[in-house]
Amino acid sequence: MTKMEAPRQGFANALIKLGKEHKDLVVLDADCAKSNMTNLFKAEYPERFFNIGISECDIVGTGAGMAVAGKVPFVNAYANFLTGRAFDQMRISVCYSDKNVKICGHNAGTSAAQEGATHLPLEDISLMRSLPNMTVIVPADSLEMEKAVEAAYNFEGPVYLRVGKLPVPVVTKPEDKFEIGKAIKYRDGSDVTLISTGIMLDETFKAAEELAKQGVEAEVLHIHTIKPIDKEAILASATKTGKVVTVEEHSIIGGLGSAVAEVLAENHPVPLRRIGTNDRFGVSGKMDELLDLFELRAARIIKTANELVGAKVNN
């Protein structure tokens, strides 16, 4: 049985490990330490934990100041408020100034399901991707999250890290190499390329397996770094298969689908279909219910891939 674990658990594990090794690492939280699991870091290193309160603009500005002082700040708040309210501070104090600040957007995507539409960010990747100098990372599970946190610490410059709250299947492996800006090819294929990011890797794996049973060989690329995106890997796969489907737990406007479309349009146009949320807000419910509502499931990936390759769709 596939292990289920919240990405925020991997995030907390990595912070504690890195905190022991690196005395310059500091953690700031916007009064949601228990939810973000930064309280575990606080328990180990209380002198390097700072609760700034429910003040997203302040927490980003304070993080930028700490970076000037030689610290490596991990700034934590709910993704909807952090990317929305503090956009100006991230734009000027962090990105324009190119400060070494790690922006950690928690409760992201459908993991905020039961908190309702206002708390459910489906546009955070788009906002962060638009900022010059910002690196955008969207891990698939708790294991990859640990690797992403370490990579973010070692990377010099602004980083946005998308952190999910609720348990999801752990589908990556300890031996999988994590490198910022480099895609991971999990499956070779010749008929269609499936490009996923974040927690949609699990559904993409399921879709590829079912497609193979139907005689459709799907290549699977996992893009954990939306910016800078791995153009070389995308173009190599698209050139081979001639058809691409992107899959993301985010709006198709400005996210993975848009990034891949830009790469293909400018370099090697091929038929492309984007799977994600379609220009809409979320609603309140359970995470699985929202994934069903948004049709972020293997069945939709299979149907879309079959339509592209011209195969008969199995109902």
C-alpha cells in the first residue's frame, strides 16, 4: 500500500535537519505555526523562530531584512494570503532587491479544501512565476518536499515553495535526484507526453499505466520546478511524441500549462491540452471531493490523451 503523508511533514522534517546543520537558517511564521508545522522547528531552535503574527506584508519585509543581515529566512504563511497580500513586498523587497528569502506558501491548492473558496489558492503559482528573479518549486509529496527545502536553502536567491497541508500518496523515491530547474522523466513513451507538477504526479502515473493497457505509450515528465522550467526536457519529449498533456492542481492560467505552452509555441509547436482548474474559484469540501469536482483525476488524463492520439476513448 502506498504511504500517505502530508507534504508539510516533509517540510518540517527538512527544516529541523537543516537547522541543526546551518545556524544561519531562521524561520518566520504568520501565527499559524501548528498548521504549518513550523512549531516543530520552534521546539528545537526557539531562538531562531519568529512569530510575526497575522501580518503577511510584515513577515515578508522582515524576512528580507534578515536576509540583508546574513540569515537564510524561511517565511511561512497560508499561500492565499502570502501571495496575495504580500505581493508588493515580494516584488520590491525580495525579488527586485534579489534577496535570499524563501517564501513558503502553505495550505496550498486543494489541501485548503475545507476552509472554503477564500482560503483556497489556485493562482499562487501564476503570481509567483510572474516575478523576476523568483524560483518556483512545487513538490509532488512529502519526500520530494524534503529534497526541495534543502535545495531551496542551498540556492542563492528568492524561492517560492508550495506546501500542501493534507496527506497525499508518497510516489517519489529516495533515489530520485532533485535538482532545481531539471525535470524528472519517470516513464518513456512514444505516443503522448504527460507533464505533471505537484501532487498530480500520482494521478499521472495511474493514467500512464491504464493508457499502456489500451496500447497508448505515454511518456511521463515531472516538473517540480515551474520556474526556471526545463525547456530542454520538454522539447526533447514533445519532439519524440508530438503531443503533450499538462496536469496541475492549479489554474491553467499562468501555471504549468501556460509555461509549457510558451516553451512549445516559441520552439516546437505541437498539439497541447492543459488539465487544471478552469478560471474559477474553489469551494468548500473535502480534498478528494474537490479533486473530483475539478476533474483532476486519472480518468480525465486518459480521456484527454486518447483524444490527442486519436484512440478510442473507453467510457
